[in-house]
Amino acid sequence: MAQPSAQLVIAIVAGETSGDILGAGLMRALREYYPDAKFIGVCGPLMEAEGGESLFPMESLSVMGITEVLPKLPELFRLRRELVDFILAAQPAVCITIDSPDFTLGVAQRLRREGVRTVHYVSPSIWAWRKGRIKTIKAGVEHMLTLLPFEPDIYMQAGVPATFVGHPLADDIPMEVDQAQARRALGLAEQGRVLAVLPGSRGGEVRRLLPDFLQAVRLLKQHYPELQVVIPAANELRKQEIKAGIQAAGLENMLVLDGQSRTVMAAADVLMMASGTATLEGALYKKPMVVGYRLGPITYWLLSLLIRVKHVSLPNLLCPTPLIPELIQQHMTPESLCAAVLNWFENPAQVSALQRSFTELHLQLRQNASATAAQVVRQLIEVPQ
């Protein structure tokens, strides 16, 4: 689409925190080629810090679960219409949509229909469920950027150009981590066991997971009275919810932090955590972990009819054999969580084997993702259709 002025406009749309991280890295890489480019769309705080102009707060799109989404559908449809109009008026050279496929793919499809070049960053999990989305993707996405090495083949077979760019987390997280330094940074004792508890970034996740996580901590304290427990909170609201949960559980001497989840992971011996991108971070930090997750019953029932993979955590999906316990729905109890954490604490040989496997995974995913993705976007901008 022709530019109305000399300034290059790039539309970029992210729908949640992980997309904000990816978007900010990609924006920095693109500025190496286009230092004066204007970025517009939907941006989180990290993207806004890179100069992104957001039509509305990214938080407006952060909804999870089928039953949770339904009441917000009219608003989401309205936001999508307004966003498409906003982007078309700016006449961008390209639109980059990032993750959040239920929202962003609709944006991409409408824009491509109007002649805007489109790139989607992070493949939807079509290998796990809703394989039919490949038709929607083909209609709206000119080029797919994937984070996982097995995904491009799926798209190439469907006639969608795709590039494995690696995972930015693998670039950001060092191959070796100084655990003692991380503990000093958090004010933790350098000796003794440390458990990191990560109940998720969304309010619904925290409400569904934290009570069982905390009761598991209570059981673990019976085995290890001096166990140090650290919980990073995604934001101030989550922090207050976590503190209230700790008080309700009658627990004491737990460190609740504003963010700093990576430092917490580096400091910990074992992670007890929600399913999600954070599990990959845990793997890149080479940490044994226990994944627990629970959805609303209707959402879980519907998804169980559609999911085609046996595992929900990225480390288990990416490694040749599953390495970490996943406790889902009714299988996630304080007792099962406690037993799984105890197993890691009491079996150092298993931990060493896991760390070797996670090191291999880290090397595979370390591909300078933001720079590689920026090269693909640059080619679309500069090579005519």
C-alpha cells in the first residue's frame, strides 16, 4: 500500500503480556533498518516504551477461556472494527499481528483484503487443536513467523510461507545462571531450599490456582520447615490478591514481589507454576518444575473435546520425552502438587538429567529471534507483491 508521506508506518498489534515482549523486541530490531518508522496499533507498556502508539489499552484484549470471552464478544468485535479502520487510515507498509489469534487473525484477514501486507508472529497451536484455522490463516497471513522448529513444515504444506525465527526468550536468558547472585538480589539465604510459586498473570488463574498452591506449600513446610518460598506478582492487583490468599491460608514468611519473575526463577531450586509461556522460561533457566492448571468446568470440557496433544506445557511438547509433571483440573490437589515438588527436591540425579535436556532445548531455540523476524518483515516491506 503506497505511503502518503516519507515516514514509514508499521502497524503492530499485540493482545497480551507475552506479545508485548515479542513486539518490543521486534520494534527495536526494525529500528535498525527504519530508525524513523512510526509504529501504531495495539501496544503493551514495553511496546509503548519503544514508541508504539496504541489505539486502546492492550489489557482490553486479555481475556481467557470460552465462557469468560462470551460476555465480552460485542466489545471485542467493536474494538476490532475500530482498529482495522484506524490502521487502514494510517496506510501502513505492513501490519504485524502478534499471538492472540482469535482477535488478531481477524484483523489480519480484513487488512489483507484491503491490500495491506501482513505478518503474524507466533503460530497458533494448530498442531494441538483447531487445525481448520489454517484456512483463516492462509486468507489473512502473508508470512508466518514461528517460535517452534517443527511449525514451518505445517504451514509450507498448506501453502503459507513460514520462517522459524527461534524464541526471543532463548536469546534473552543466559545459558548459565548464577543462582547465588539471584538469591542475594532478592535477599534470600544463599543456602537451603527455595521454592518459586508462579500462579499466573491473570486474575482468573490466580483465583483458581493459588489456594491449592498455598496448601501445597503448607504440606511442604511440614517436610522442610526452613523452606524459602517466593511468589512474583505480575502487577499490583495480583500482588494484593496473592497477599490476601496467603493471609486466608494462615501462612507466614513468604516473599511476594513486584514482578522479578526471572530473578525468582534463577534463585529457585524448584518451580510450582501455572501452564503458559512461563514454563518455557523455567526450562530455559534449567529448573525442575511442577505445572498445575485448572479452567472453568465448561471451558475445560469443551477444550478436552478439541485438544489433540497429550501435554499442555511447552517443555513437554518440545523435548523428545515429557520431563515435567502436569497436574490438570481434578488432578491438581495440594497433595499431588506437594508430592511432585518433593520428588524434585529428593532426586538430584533426575534434576541433573532434566538440566541436560533443557540445555539442548535452549541451544535449539537460540536463533536471534527478533533480528531474524525483522529481516522477514523488511523483505515484505521492500519487495513488491
